[in-house]
Amino acid sequence: MTVTMRFPDHITMTAAENGAVLLNGRTGRYFQINATAHLVLTALLDGATPAEAAEHLAETYPGAADRAQADTTDLITRLTIIGLLIP
């Protein structure tokens, strides 16, 4: 069974020039993410597994392919800890 990641209802994302901005509607706090994080997060929200999102990252940025899985795991962990992502 594949688990789709999602935002809590009070989190919104808006694409920006070099990534995206996440807004916590409860607190009014903004979080800026870079283009790489935005790529991974969009893939996850569209239903990709973490491994698939990391593969997409590696294909998009071949020079960082050796770090793609670790970076994807780190992003998921950090966003989950601060309540911006529900795995």
C-alpha cells in the first residue's frame, strides 16, 4: 500500500521564482523552500513515493544523484517534524 503525503489543511504552498513558500494558516508563519525542495515536495504531493521523488530529483539534477535519496529523506523528516507535511 502506497501512502500519499499531504499537507495539513492549514498549510498552503505558492510557487515562487526560486522555489516555493509554505504558509501555516494557523500561525501566519511562512517557510521558504528552494527549487530542489519544491521539486521533491511537488512529486510527493502528486503521489510519488519517497524513492520515486528521489529518482526524479536525480534525473533532474544528475550532479546531485548521489545525494538525492538522503536529501529527500531529510526534507520529509524536517517538514514532518515542524508539522508542514503528513506522511
